[in-house]
Amino acid sequence: MREKLSLWVIFCLLVAFLPSQTESVAVMSVDLGSEWMKVAIVKPGVPMEIVLNKESRRKTPVAVCLKENERLFGDGALGVAVKNPKVVYRFLQSILGKTADNPQVAEYQKHFPEHQLQRDEKRGTVYFKFSEEMQYTPEELLGMILNYSRTLAQDFAEQPIKDAVITVPAYFNQAERRAVLQAAHIAGLKVLQLINDNTAVALNYGVFRRKDINSTAQNIMFYDMGSGSTTATIVTYQTVKTKESGTQPQLQIRGVGFDRTLGGFEMELRLRDHLAKLFNEQKKSKKDVRDNLRAMAKLLKEAQRLKTVLSANAEHTAQIEGLMDDIDFKAKVTRSEFEALCEDLFDRVPGPVKQALAASEMSMDEIEQVILVGGATRVPKVQDVLLKSVEKEELSKNINADEAAAMGAVYQAAALSKAFKVKPFLVRDAAVFPIQVEFSRETEEEDGVKTLKHNKRILFQRMAPYPQRKVITFNRYIDDFVFYINYGDLSFLSEQDMKVFGSQNLTTVKLSGVGSSFKKHSDAESKGIKAHFNMDESGVLVLDRVESVFETIVDEKEEESTLTKLGNTISSLFGGGSSEPSANVTEPVTDEEEVTPEAGKEQDQPEKQEETVQEKPETEEGKEAEPQAEEQKEDKEKAENQEETESEKTEKPEEKTTDEEKEADKKPKPQKKSKISADIAVELEVNDVLDPSAEDMEGSKKKLQDLTDRDLEKQEREKTLNSLEAFIFETQDKLYQDEYLAVVTEEEKEQISGKLSEASSWMDEEGYSAGTKPLKEKLSELKKLCKGMFFRVEERKKWPDRLAALDSMLNHSNIFLKSARLIPESDQIFTDVELKTLEKVINETVTWKNETVAEQEKLSPTVKPVLLSKDIEAKLSLLDREVNYLLNKAKFAKPKPKDKAKDKNSTSESSKANSTDDAEKVIPPKTEDGAEEVKPAEEPPAAEEKEEETILELNPAENTDDKRESTESSKSENHIEDEL
């Protein structure tokens, strides 16, 4: 018995410590633009909702204000920017992942001369220096903003949130994407995915139009001009068949074109400079307004408003009170003047469209419609120029230009989270920049001269789909060597874009342990050095591992032990050399001589990749095979052993001869081969932008946490100060109200009044500068002093309602009791004990009420009352319980059957007795028998029909294994592969 009890206690403790599913199941998305951010959440009962900020706005400025003892975000920070622009940091996106010599850093310094940008000697990047104590990197500042976005989401969702999907521009390279991930890590966010903002928009568009998507491809162009940049994206929608969920809609990114600096902010800067020129021409001041940072910040704010107004009006008057030296500014600006200022910007509008068409190898005739996204597309001139360039009848505006990316990203967040189940929508994103592997090796010419040959192999072609894994096999190395991961052909970028792009060299990979692996397995046949690459959902390239693979012949007579078979099975699950083809194989890239760079390009054609990534699994054997072997593997009807043989033949076709094939045919059984893999040590040297060290990341997190703690401490102090202030003033006022004067003695009143006056004086002298602890102590002292007075007043307020409710309950209980006793004995359903119990409770309650009320009337109002509202509520609850018990019994009781002998002469007494017995027997088990007999209504089919009609459905996952499995199976194949 004791053993069972202890087991039960342990079980209860385990259940108690299990994480609650409802504790934190919400997920969020952040559409991180250069000037604005939009935050969206999904939580149980709230499918896809934009978060309102503290000003009840649906979008928040990407700005942070850092004063000596204060930190502000969003609109609060922008308010300070007009008065003190030095302490407000904005438009951080353009300098993320950039070295100090990048042209965009110089451009940022030109736009915001009030900031001191210093070079980080360790990483080569920049940081903001406000003072010797206040120095922040762009990643740290962005981390603060992301943390603020999470605060907004948590306040809106009313629960903690950690999982997020963040949007980034499609043109972000590896260094820029890593910088955003670092900022999120500093903020304590778990990034489910960095999704390209154009992909998020396309997903949002497709999710709400899934009924219109069929097997016929629909090509749509999204033209997104935001505040800082412009992107044109060509997307193909169509349904495809999947193994997990049947036919589902899919979007595929076919082409992307962009302009990093074309956006609404550049237009606003030109308007600002134009307004500054107009003010100087008015000659109201001898000073140049352009030298006054505060005045220029005011002009920029007015230019932003002016641009918006001129989009709807032909002219408008700009006016600023006290622009500089208390001088007011007023000037009229026309739309034609604005268009003349930005004429060269409007000429660049068609550029991204042409780039996207070139990348997708499509023409405008194949594009069904062009959809506008982004705030800057509301400028009339932008629409006019774009309409002419795309040669369409009209530009579509059937999507929310501001919120589409945030809504698409939060749908993806729900799909990636295990807490929700969404309808599958396959997303095939594309890498804008090609990536290749470069290596050198010695080759011996015919004359015996050794030369060093430099080789390039394309790893990911331009517009290659991702997430995707690839393997490169180096067959000619038997000792340690070095290879390089670099960007591929970037000739499609302009000269200026190449300068902004930064380093084209990504990583130097140094391998050690190759030679020792060959010595250790000298009796085995080498299958090469395999480097496993993964471009994950965020578009970040990772070298997972490098291994040296060997193959040995196993004697058939030797039987494998059970443990050996189990080990081989487990290793095959983790990529340990299974030769069986599986579902997501990607095209191989090898360094064999016969594979030329041109052949490598053919292997990585986007069309080919699309097929293999979706349908084939990722195994080493599949990746070693040539494209011809891959096509053979695609035929699902071929046997696995035939595929293995063909794959082996394709790896080294020059080594197979006719004689060997004949000998193989003569053998009764083919020889079994076993694979051996040895991990190779990898040393990575980053060549583009160095990542912060682990110590630097921890320092950044501590720095931000200290600022957060300081903000929380400040908020707590302000809250306590306000509470103390309000308590003093409200209580002083209450002392003159009749209901309070009635319950306090003159002595007590003077004591409370004196303490309140003393606290008020303390507030004036030192309270407003005091810390949180003294304020809380003072408030606690006053509340304790006034507790008795407040209690007596509250009790007297509650008496009338509580006593009236008790009288009503007693009246109804008495009526019920009298009615129950009037029931004839033959039909009585209540026992005598039950009725006497109710009568006893009624009598005791009446007695208690009368005695307590009489005693209370004898007492003075200034002493503690004996008639308490909680006691009245307890009596009410007891009466209610007794009456409800009897009512429920009456509700489910069956009347006794009547005697039908007089009406039917043919019925005997025995049959009457039997029928009576039967009727009595039916009463107790009726619910069980009924449950078995009643067939379920057609609710499940109706639910299924409703699910088909619903465009989007988000359901919180149950805490069961089945639910988790169904949630995981709804993910795309690529996500599942990455988890493995």
C-alpha cells in the first residue's frame, strides 16, 4: 500500500512540473522594415491579428531613444528626435552586417551627421558612440527594438512569447542575415525563420486565395517600394502533389530584382533639403539652417508629412513654428516641384522589374498581374512610371500594402510552431545570390610537369530553391587540404551594388585528419571526402560536417550481430551512409575531372532543383550520383538494389570493364559492401564580416538586460509614486465624506489626518526623488493605518444587497419546502431525511440572521462589525446547495407507473408486476444504455466540410502524442528534413 502511495505521489509531482500548454503557445511575427515595423500574433482563439502599440497604432517606428537614465521606443523616440536628434537611432537596417568602409555606412553618416560612428577594430564593423559609457553596435540597438516588439506582442496576447518569424529584405546576403539573427539572440527571441519580406507578402496573398490556385501556373509580380528600398518579385502559384498531405497549393519564387536605396526615405530627404533651401532664401536668419541639427530634424518630419499630402493633393503649404531662433517657417510646395526633385529616382523605378524578369527568364506577357506593396507605391508618379514599364492596363491594389508581410510571416510562424495546426501551403523560396566552392590541387601534365589547378564548383545556383542540403565529394585528396566557400557570378549586380555588397569571399575551410583517416582505413576503398552543406529556412548557409567515407567488402559467411544491425540502422537515419534513395535528394557536385564547371551548372538548374528538393530525400549515395543516375532514381517502380548498382556504376564509370561485369554475372551472389565514415576536424575562417565572439554576445545580452531592468525599475517607481500620491489625496478627501465620518472616532480621524499631512509634506521635500523602496514603505504604512476605516465602510455598503439576497433565498427555500411536503406519498420523490435537513438549514439561517443583525444594531459604527458580508455569502451558499440538490433530484426522477388493470382486463397481476419491475430497472442505467444506442450525429462530416470551406484555420494543439504527430506532419518536407 505504501509503495502504491509513493508511486502516486511521484506521478502527481511529475504532472505538476510538466510545462503547461496554455502557458506560452502564442507565436509572433515582426515585419522589420527600414522605417516601420508591424507585429502580428497567433494565439488560441486569435488567428492572425496585427498587434496595436501603446498609442493604439498598427505600425511602430523602428527607432530607439537612449538618454542617460531613460530609454524610449517608437513614437516616443520620434518625439525626442525633433528636440534632441543625437540620442535617437533610426534606419539601422542599412548598416547591419556592413564593414566600416562600406559605402552605405558613409551614406548613413551623411544622412545622420549627429551620430558618431566609430570603427570596431576587432570585427571591422561600426558602432555608435554617444559617450565613453554609452556605446552600442547596430545589432544591439536592433536587439532592443526586437525586444520592444516582443513586449508589445506579449501585452497584446496576455501571455509570454518567445518564438518569432522575422522578415528581412530578399537582397540580404549572408552577413546581413547573420546580423539579424544575432540581434534576435541578444533580445532573447527564438527565431523560427528569417523569411524574405517578398515571400511573406506572396504567402499572405496565396493563403486567402487558395481556392483560386489550381494545377495551371499563375505568374504574379509583387512590386514593393518601402521607405528604404524597392523589390520586384515574380511568384508562380499552382497546386502540387505531396506524399504527406496530397494536392496542396504552392508558391515558388521565380525571379527577384531590387534597388537597395530607392524608397520613400530618399524622397523625404530631398524634400527636406528643398525646404531648407526655401528657408535660407527667405533670409529671416543670418545662420544656415542646414548647420542646425535640430532644425533639420524638424524639416525632415515636415517633409514626411508633406510627401504624404502631395500624394493626394496638387499643392500644399509646409509650415513649422519656431524652426530656428524662434523664427516660423512657411512655404508652398507643389507636386510638380516634388516630382522634379525626384526625377532621377523615378527613372530607377523600372529597374527591379527588368532584373526580376531576367532572373526568371520570363517576359511581361507571362505575368498575369502586377500587385503594389509598400507605402512608397502610393506616390502617383511611381505608379505612372511603373504602369508604363509593365505595359499592363492597370496595377492591382488588392492586398494590404502595409500589413501583408506581417500577416504572411505570422502564418508561417504558426505553421512552424508545434502548438498550432494550419492548412499546408508549400513555400519555395529562392537564393538571390549564387554560392560556389573553390579549391586548388596539383595536376600532372603529359610531360610530367606538375601544375596547380584552381577549380570552381557551383553549390547553389542563382534563384536555387531553399531550404536545401547538398554534399560535395572530394575524390582526389588523401591528406589535409583547404577549400573556400565564396559567392558565385555576381555580374548581374551594378557597380554600385557590388561596392555595397561587400566581400565576395564567405569562408575558408581548413580540414585536418584526412591523412590519418586514410592511414587508419588503408585496406578499404576510399569514396572521397564529403562536405555536407545546408541552406536553412532563413537562407543562411551552414557547413554541417565533413567526413571521410570508405567502403569495404564484407564476407557473406559472417553473420551480423543484432547490435551491429541496430547500429547500422541508427547511423543510416543520421546520414551514416545509407545507399537507399529517399525523399529529398539534391543534385550532386563532385570534383572529378570529367565534371566541368559547365556540367555543374547543368546540375544546378533551378528547374531541376525544384523537382529533386521536393520529391527526393537527402542521402549521401543519392548525392554522389551523376544527373543521369538521378533521373533513373526518380522512377519509383525500380527496385532499390537496381538503383544502388546504377548509382555505384555512375560514380566512377571509367573503372568498370566488360570483364568485370562478366565475372560479376558468374558469381551466384554479389559481394556485400559496408561503408565506414570518419569525421574530419573542421576549422572555419569567416572572410566577409566576423561574427561577435561568445564573450561579446554575452556582454551585449547583459548590457541590454541591465537597460531592461532599469526600465522596469523606473516603471515600478513611477507606478508606486502615482499610487502613493493618489492614496494621500483621495483619503484626505474621504475623511470629509459622511459615510467615512460615521465609522471613525474623532481621535482616529485626527490620527489619520495627521499621518496623511505628514506624508504629503514628505512627498514635497524628498518623496519625488526617493527610490521605490521608501515609496512602497510609506504607502504600506498609510494603508495599514486606514485599513480598519476602509473595512467598516465597505461592509456597511455590502449589507443591504447581501441581506436582501439572503431574505429572498429564505423565502424561496420555504416555498420549495412547503411544496415538496404537499406531494402525495405515492408520488413522493424526496426522503423524509432530505426534507428535514433542508428545514434545519432554513431554521438555523433565520436564527443566525436575526441574532447577528440584532447584535450589530447594538454596536457602535466605529467598532469592528459582527455582521460580515462573507458570513452572509456562506449562508447563501449553504442554502443554495441544499435546494439545488433537491431540484436536481426532482429533475431526473421518473414518475412511478400507474395501475392499468382497470383499463385492460387481459393484463394479469404478474405482468403488471413484471412491467413495474422493468420500468424501475430502466431508470438507473438509462444514460449508459442510451449512450450505446444513440448513434453519433453527422457532426464530424459537417466539421470536415467546414474545414474545407475555411481559408485559414488555427487550432491549439492538445498535449497528446497524436496531436503532436499530426502537427509535425503538416510541416513541409524540407522542414522535416532539417529536423532530422
